Amino acid sequence: MADLEPSVTPNLQRPKTGFTAYAERLNGRAAMVGFILVIAIEYFTGHGVLSWLGLA
């Protein structure tokens, strides 16, 4: 009977898109930067973000 397992494992690069650890880490860091910017906008302008955007 022939051996059905490959003798060499391909060395493929992992994708950088989709639900990967890299994408989740990058998304988390972007969220942290955005949160700090929202706090800075509120601190320096004295208004909330919704009023700053004209929504309230």
C-alpha cells in the first residue's frame, strides 16, 4: 500500500488578513489609539465627541 502522507511539509506564510492573531492585535491597538484621541478631544475642547461631530 502506498504511503499517503507527504514526505515534505510546505513552508507557507500565514495570511495577514482575516481573523488572525496579527489582525486582532492590530485592531486592538487601533482601538486604544482611538480611545486616547477621544479622551484628548474631550479634554482640550471641553465638549463631548458627539457635540464635536455635530450630532448632539
